[in-house]
Amino acid sequence: MVPTRNNKGVSHENGSIESPHGHIKRRIEQALIIRGNNNFDTIELYQSWLDTVVVSHNRRNAKEFEFERGHLQKLPMYKTTEASPILTYTNKRFRYNFENESCST
């Protein structure tokens, strides 16, 4: 397995990251529909209800997660090397600055 970085704002690169987020959002929506309303008396009651939904959702992945956890290595003591910002020209009149993600003409 080779680690990679996703480019900010490039949606087709995020599939494996964004997909689970969408799954839990839909599960919460469905749980609210089953509940009958989305009104909670307090934030604490909402958080408790939400925790129950999320725990239920995560329970089905717990076995695989625990298996993978046993194979994880400790995090490095220091941050890894970051990429250097570059300025690239696509033609004479247009350039893209990757450091601050800006375009200019």
C-alpha cells in the first residue's frame, strides 16, 4: 500500500474518504425519519441520540477495525516533509499558484 495525498477541491480523488461521510449522514437522516421529528429538548439529548446512531453504525465495522488496529505502527515523532509550493503557467496569460490555490491572468 502506498500513501497518497488528495488535492483540495478535486472531488474525484476523495471517493474513499467522502463516501463514508455520506453513509453516516444518510443513516442519521433515516434515523430522524424513523424517530418522527428532529426536535430535541436539549443539545445533550440530541448528542446522546446521535451517539447511539453512530455507535450502531460503527458496530458493523468494529471487527475489521480491531484487526487493522493490531497492524498499525506508532506515529512518527516528527512531522513528515511537506510538499514545496510551486507556481505553474498553463499558457502565457494564465498561471496557478499551488501555495494559496489562486489563479491569475
